[in-house]
Amino acid sequence: MKVAILGATGAVGMQMIKCIEERKIDCELKLLASKKSAGKKVKVNIAGNEKELTIEETTNDSFNGMDFVLGAVEAEFSKIYAPAIVKAGAVFIDNSSAFRMDKDVPLVVPEINGEDAKNNKGIIANPNCSTIITDMAIYGINKVSKIKSIVASTYQAVSGAGVGGMKALDEQVEYLAKNSDIPNHRISSLMKDEGAEGPKFESDSFKYQIAYNLIPCIGSFTDNDFTTEEMKMQNESRKIMHLPDLKVTCTCIRVPVMRSHSISVTLDLEKKLSVEEVKKALSNVKGVKLVDDQKNHLYPMPLNTTDKDIVEVGRIRQDLVFENGISLWCCGDQIRKGAATNAVQILELFL
Ligand SMILES: NC(=O)c1ccc[n+]([C@@H]2O[C@H](COP(=O)([O-])OP(=O)(O)OC[C@H]3O[C@@H](n4cnc5c(N)ncnc54)[C@H](OP(=O)(O)O)[C@@H]3O)[C@@H](O)[C@H]2O)c1
């Protein structure tokens, strides 16, 4: 089996290599990125065999002979390369937002709607990272009582913005640690719009300082004043969970956490469930771990789910606003389950 990773040098691409190694997927691997990375060497261990692979510059010919292409590039590049991938006869499992809402493209979280992957025409989309983590946390509840609506707030790690996002937080924290006399820990020069004098940071990942700050805008604003990231939670959850009438109101926030997204979720259910019934519904759900022990102060936290495939759910309580409401808190590593692991699981559906 021949597998290419498109965007192998990025946060998601590098994690895909790790997932293929960990899950012992026996394949011939090809690593593709931009011209900038061509020639770089990467050591891999595929099904027990150590190898050194060379990153190749992506061209339309890169996909000839491939069986699968795992996409880990921005949507604009997925759109550019998709025709060549499909023409080469490979299945394109894409992490970008390029094709997620296309009616001919299944949008798949294997634990929830793995069956949908069968109806592909050469492209299968991986959902948005916060949406995967949220839907993983709630799909077990939906099986017991249909979800009518969701109110959610996301706390999204900087690695959601790729390698550049992590570099930006690291650089800013390091700079502030060395310059503790800066008033209010504010590096004003990071805010390009202010045009202030001071140290220059090369981050294109965030419009504002992220160290010691929160940024309440991910993606761009849409006509209804929500952001593109916020609308993904509704649009994609409807498609993944086969709930066309699901209503979601969401606020997405970038937080200075390195890795693992967290989401505060309130569900309005068709049928009232007790906290115990919800816990029972979640106890046998694949890919989900219940972490909810008030006495011992155990609840999900992003540091605890970092570099793990499992989604943790806790703080489960009867909501005080909705008659049939349940509130909860969940955390999951969005580079793993929110992206790379989910894509490799989709590939495994074909093995
Ligand atoms: N990060 C997350 O948590 C996450 C979660 C879910 C989905 N996603 C999605 O996954 C995709 C990748 O995100 P990321 O966070 O991994 O980004 P990233 O760290 O910035 O990596 C981007 C990758 O794209 C490659 N690339 C750039 N221009 C290219 C070109 N012209 N041809 C081929 N490859 C090119 C880069 O290669 P060079 O190193 O050579 O520039 C790099 O390997 C995005 O669509 C993102 O929305 C990300």
C-alpha cells in the first residue's frame, strides 16, 4: 500500500507520521511539502523497519501510483492538488476545510459515522478539530436522547494554528520571561495595527499577543457576525451526527495553551436525562474517557489529554437554563484525535 502525506513537515503532517508508526500501518510512505522543505531527511519506523525518507516538493505528478493521500495543508493547497490526486486514482483523506460541506464528500469521525466513508468519490474530509472533540464527547449521549441544540464555548490551543502558532507562543513567553519589567506583560509591537516601536516577532499566526491573553476570533467573520470557525461546529456536526435540524451557538477562543482543545458544552436534549444516565451513556463510548470525580478534584484538563488519542469528558451537571439540559466540559488533543489520528483511522477503515 502506498501512502503520501501532503504537508508532512507541519503540525498535523508530523503527527500523521507518528500515528502510522504507532499503529504499525504497513505501507510505503512518501513525504510531500513545499519547495522550502524539499531535501530534508526524516527518520521513520514503518511496521518495524527503520528508514530515512527525503521530503519531496509537491507537484501534480507526486500522487501517481499512490493508494491514499493524507492531506495536512491549508484549504487553498488541498483545492489545488485534489484534482491530480483523484486523477491518479488515490483516495484523498483531507484535513482542511476545502471539501467538508461538499455533498459528494463524506465528513467522517470513524467512531460516529465510519460507514459514511464508503460513499466517497475519491475524497473524504476530516472535520474541524473542535467539532471532532465536541462530537466525540456527546455522540454517546445522542444515542440515548437526541440532541436538539448545543451552546458551546471553545478554548483552542495555539497548535491549532500549526507549527507557527506554537512558535509564536514559545517566543512570546520567552521574551516576557527575560523582560519582566514590561508593563502589564504587554508586548505592544506584536499588535501590528498599533504600529508601536519595540521587538518584532515574525508570527503571522495571530493578530494579537497570545501569551497571557485570549483572542476571541478564530477564522474570519461571517455575515451573521459569527466566525467561520464558530459556524463549523453547527454545519459539520449536522453532517457527522446526521442531525440536519441541530442548532448550535458557539464562541471560539484562542487560548495560550500549547496543545489540546477544551470545550464547554451545554446540550438541550429531546428527553430529560439524569447526570447518572449521562455518565452511564458515556461509560462505554469508544474513544472517550469519563473523568468526573468531584471528591478527588478530577476533571478533564488540556495538559492531561496532550499527546493522547482519547477525549476526556467531565464536569457533567444538570443545566440550570434548559429544562432537558446537560452541561459538560471536554478536552482532546486536536492534533491527534482532532486531525492526524482521525485521518489515519479513516485510512484504517479501508484496510
Ligand atoms: N493544527 C491543528 O490542530 C489542525 C487540526 C485540524 C485540522 N487542521 C488542518 O490541517 C491542515 C494543516 O495544518 P497544520 O496545523 O499542520 O499547518 P502547518 O503546521 O502550518 O503545516 C502546513 C504544511 O503545509 C505545507 N505546505 C505549505 N505550502 C505548501 C505547498 N505549496 N505545497 C505542499 N505543501 C505545502 C507545509 O510545508 P513547508 O514546511 O514546506 O512549508 C507544511 O508541511 C490545515 O488545513 C489545518 O486547517 C489543523
